[in-house]
Amino acid sequence: MLLIIGFGVRASAVAAGVFLIVFIAAVSSAWARGLSIDCGCFGGGGEVAPGQTKYLQEILRDLGLLVLAGWLWLKPASKFAVVSEPDTGPDIEPDTGPQGVTAS
């Protein structure tokens, strides 16, 4: 929900990215062990026929979503976001020494 309204975009993108990594690992594990299951995340669910699994499609979809989460982490601000500029901390100018003083 936070990603939709544009508030807390970086934190939401990181959380989504972590969940996607875990999900990719779980689907890869099921595929490597030869399990014939459907996670049910996008309909269906439960045991399926061995030829009906779509592990590669699911992993590619989740990798695409992971790339999008990374993009949101890098570029969290947009014209539709509630917060227009990411908080980068206090504005502190570098100390350049005394101003207007010349060495004699």
C-alpha cells in the first residue's frame, strides 16, 4: 500500500525485495527437488500435474519485480509520490575555512 501512495518508498521497496528473494529461493528449491506444486499466489494452488508447473515463468516474473523494487530503491521520488524528494539528511555545506580572510 505504501508503494501505491508513494510514502516510505525506499523502505517498502527493500521489504518487497527481501520477500521476492525469499520467494525466488523457495520456488527454485521446489523446482530443484522435483516437486509439482503451485504456490497459489496468483490463483490455483496445491498439487499439480508434473508437466503443469511453471517454475521458470514464476522465477522470471519475480526477478522482474525484484528489478523494479531495486529501481524504486534507487529512484524513490516521482511526480505522483506523496513525498516528492527523498530525505537525504540535513543540508550541511562543506567547511571551506574563514571567508574574506587573506594571508599576508
